Amino acid sequence: MHSIFSGTRLRDMIRSIRACKTVAKERGVARKECADIRASINENDPHDRHRNLAKLMFIHMLGYSEKRIGYLGLMLLLDERQEVLMLVTNSLKQDLNHRNQYVVGLVLCALGNICSAEMARDLAPEVERLIQFRDHNIRKKAALCSSRIVRKVPDLAENFVNAASSLLKEKHHGVLITGVQLYYELCTILLIAHISQSMMLQGSQILFFTYSYLSSCVF
């Protein structure tokens, strides 16, 4: 069943915007379309995805930056297997350093959902820094995003140990819970790495002693 918003076509939106006599009216049309796109995305109707993406691109070309819509579309329309994600890594890095903390929060939410191993390696320093951010909402989102990063790239786990330790002293319950989750992820990854390394070492020792024994045998 098609979404109730599927009747609004890109052509209709362009016609409405071009009919506006003032910038204020044009901005009003853009805001209304963005609201409709948000509602359509929430319905998760695959028939409207291509249309919503085309409308967002047109609105962006007009100069209206709807980051909330953009990141929501990014999370719903793409996943970590899409090569196009590599093209947005630089934009994500810039927004992680944005002066508006709500923009930073949007990026962390997106990364927590679609972060690939390549993106994790590139953006891990910024996310680690945000664990110490002044706002508790940003710290909470950064901790959740860090959990995905270390799952994707276990080699980065040690980089987050000190930051995760600081979260365990938090008084804010939301931050504390995410800090415990991150610390659990880190402990699990580091324990598995330690066990694997020990097993490899023991295996090497057993192989050495076996070789030495067989070499000493006289057939």
C-alpha cells in the first residue's frame, strides 16, 4: 500500500516553488515538503524513497540545509555496504566538529547505525574526543557510537579504554548506562584478543616441543 504522501511528486514541488513570489513563501514550501518527507520516511514505505531522495537533493540545491532530514535519509536509505558512504566521510568529520551540538548528535546517531570499518578508522578520534563533551546527550551518543566502532574494528578498542573509564564515574544515569555498555564491549574484545594470543603462544610452544622431540627420535 502506497504512502499517503506518495501523491506529491518532484515535479509538483518544483512547480510550487517556482510559483512563489517571495523568498519567505519559497522557504515555507521547502519546510512543508521537508515535514512531509519526514512523515513519509517514518512510515518506511520503499515506494517513496527514490522520490524523497530526489526532493531532498533539489531542496539542497536551492540552498536549504536540512541536516536532520539528510541524516535520517542517510540512515534509512543506505547501509555500511554502500560504497557511496566513503564519499560522505569528510562531511561527517566536519559535522562532528560543528559548533551546533544538535548537528553533532545527528552525526553520532547516523554513525551508530551505518558506520563501516573504513569510516570507523577515519572518525574514531573525533568520536573518542566527544566522549568527554560537556553535554550529557552528546557523551551518551558518543559512547553508543564507540561501541559500534570497536565492534567493527576491534584493533581500536585500546584507544577507548581511558575515555570509557571516565564514563563509569558519571552521575547521569543515561551516560552511565552507555558507559557500562561500552566498557563491556571493550572488556569482551580485549579478553578475546588476550585468549587468542595465549592460545597461539601455547600452540607455538607445543609445536616447538613436538618438533624437538621428533628430531631427537632415532628411527
